[in-house]
Amino acid sequence: MEFVATESGFADGMGGASNAAGTADYHYVLFGPDTDEQHAERSGVYFEFDDQIHGAVDCVTAVAIAEDHVSFELRDGQRIIVRRGMKDSQWSGFLRGIQDAFGDDIIHKG
């Protein structure tokens, strides 16, 4: 799946992007920490696209960040590509959210 994100955000550990302001079919990605409520510890990273049915913990195996897009590689072989369609400041916040949620282990630049 691939879409041009027209809006994005990152707050309270949760991040995401969508093409809600566009005219194409609606798409989105959402990510953030999954916590073990009993122990209040982070147990992984939740990632979802287009519907909760497409959501799971630790399903992202790699994230590639380029100048104009981000590619999320999923455990099942799917690739979700989010292209920048917004101002630099908003895109930068999205990228910071990715870094915060996923960390250096699976993020690759270029």
C-alpha cells in the first residue's frame, strides 16, 4: 500500500499520518507503544494501517526513512509507503515520532 500523507502528528507517544485532506481513497498509519497494563511497562510497538484488523504489536521489521517518504516493512512481507504531502515542520514531527517509537534497531536512513 502507498499513499501521500496530507496530515500527520505525534503526541503522548502515539504517531500517525493519513491522507484525510486528499481526494484519493482514505489511508492511514498509526503507531505507538504497547504497554503491559498490569506492570505498566512497554511491551512492544503497536502498528496499524487502514483498520484495526491490520493492527498488531511488533509487526514492523524495518523502517526506511528517505527525504520524501517512509517505508514500513511488515513481518508478513507487506510494505506500507507513506509519501510526504505536507509542510516540513509537520513531516519532521512524524519522523521524530517514528524515531521515538521504533528506535535505532530497525530504522534505516536513505
